[in-house]
Amino acid sequence: MNTNQEGYFGTFGGSFVPPKLKEVLDNLANEFERYKEDPEFNQEFKETLKEYVGRENPLTYASRLTKSLNGPKIYLKREDLNHTGAHKINNVVGQILLAKRMGAHRIIAETGAGQHGVATATACAMFGMDCTIYMGKLDTERQALNVFRMELLGAKVIPVEKGQGRLKDAVDVALADLVENYESTFYLLGSAVGPHPFPSMVKHFQSIISEESKKQIVEQEGKLPAAVIAVVGGGSNAIGSFAHYIEEPAVRLIGAEPEEAATMAKGKPAELHGFKTLVLQDENGAPAPTYSIAAGLDYPGVGPEHSYLKETGRAEYYTVSKEEVLEAFQLLSAKEGIIPALESAHAVALAKKLAPQFSNEDAIILTISGRGDKDVAQVHDLLKDRKEKQG
């Protein structure tokens, strides 16, 4: 992988931030490099994932989904079974252990669907740290249950009204907080975005997903998968799902994104939140407004490594429609008794769409990035509205 000390992936990545913040991030990068190879740190990370998060989680053969698609064997990497219900906790545990070693007592984070916020609030409760979560006002309304969960865990949730009141705006405010309070504050970024070292750090902690799935698929199938499919918003679950397969050219790496926020399909290179990546832009070159039924995908950019993987052709990215996602949400629920997050349902929808490209002997790993409890009421309303419109 073409990277350097400044965190570039080809021409993407880097750190375009004010000098004061650059000092803070350089220090963070140095501490991360120091501890990621530290045996004691890694032992605590793995033990916490095992005893608190519940890893390793299963790679489940989805026999009825496989039969219904009449294509490849579908295996589900079950991030939905983690404590707090999503992949976000993997990265949170790693970063909070780093924050503890750096002497931080105040943690801030941004969240869209609320899963990263819940995971951060959970870890802060576990380690006794002060926790502030920034969340777009619209997202606090769409994900009111997750807001209550964060508050129940002791976090202060601050609705962000500026801009669209969504994930991008929450990141803006969180970065401003860090600039103002860097001496006492650790910004626990939830996705593989942002200035260096965040994309590399998040990938490192999320790579536990593919570390496990690679071992599990060989145990179950005796071979590597034909493809790995994951949803891409900011890109943390996808880069974690891809990480240990990037150097395996026979394995297709496939990302799903919403038609309504199709950064990989329609984005152009630009700077966003202190790094260079593909960005959805309006006619003036500013980040374009986005909307997805999955709050966690409402972001006009993407992790810089995903931009690099697309540019080099190592990974493929496809869009799915809102209707395809709703159908996939219902399909996995009915066929396997697994209700996925709306974000994860994008990956299910894409697997359904691409199934004819594979043979019955192929195995595909599909990352279920989170469970759908948070989305059931929203899907109920969407399906009810659709039924009423159809008469």
C-alpha cells in the first residue's frame, strides 16, 4: 500500500489543519505508532475485545439467503453481535486505551446514526472518562433512542443545528472543540476519515474484522472468499473488512453506497475536514448536501484509502437504491432471522444485485456492520407510507 509518514494513500489523505491542531495530531500519530506495536497494549486491546465486546464474533453461513439468491455461498461477518450492536466498538476500545495512556480525561466524538456515539459513551462509562458527543440535530430526531442510550451511559449529547444538522456538521463542531481544548481533550473519531493519523488508526483497530474472517472462511471453506462486500459511508467497517485481503488479488473487494450519497460514483478529489479524498460537491465546489435513509451514511466524503483503492482499481464500489435497501432489510430478516442496520442492508442489497456474477462454488463474505433495532420504527413508517401511496 502506497503510504508515507504523513498518511497519504496515493494522492489522497494527508493533514490540512491549522498549526496548533497539526501539533496535536503529530503527537497523536507518534503515540499511536508507539503503542500499536506494544505487546502490553495489544494484549489489553485483545482481552477487552474478548471479555467486554464479545469477540471473536461468528462468520455465519446464511443458507436460506444463499438459496434465495441462487448464487454464491453467503457468509455473514456478524459485527451486529458485538456489545453495543455494531462494529464501532472495535475502534473505540483501541482509541480509548490509547487516550488512557496519553493521560486524557475528556473524550469527544461525533456520531451520525448514533452507533459510534453509543460505543464511545459505553467505553467512557467503563473507563470513567468525561464524554461529549456531537450529533446533527436531524440525526438526534431520527435516532432518538440512541440519544437516550448515550445519555443513560453518562454522555452529554450536543445537537448540532448548523448546516444540514447531519454528520458532516457534527464533525465540523467536534474538530472546532478539539482546536479549542486540545490540551485536555481526546477526539475519538469514529470513521476512517479525517486528517492523519485518524484513517490509519481506525483501519488498524477495525482490521480485527478481516483478521478474524480470513481465518474463519479458510476453516469453513478451505479457501479464501471470492469477494468481500461491505457498506461504505465514511468507510470504517469496509476498510476493516477489506484490510487483510488487500494483498490477496484473487479476492474482490466490493463496497456498497447509497444512490442518494454516492461519493465513490460521483465524488471529485477535494479537501474535507483536513484531508484530501473524493467529495460530493455542489456547483460551487462546496460539499454537497446528502441524504440517506441510513443516518450513518449521510456524509459527502469517504475515507482516503477507499479513494485510493478505487483509483487503483483494487476495490469496486456500486450504488444501491433506497427501495433495494428496504427490500434487503426485509429479506435478511425473513430468511435468516437477522435484522440488519439500514447501513448494513446496503451491503445485503448489493450482494443480491451482484449474485449472478458468481458461481455456486464461490463463497462471499458480507459484513453485517450493525443490528437494526435502531431502525425498525423508521422502516415501519417508510413501508407504511409506501403502502398508503400504492393504495
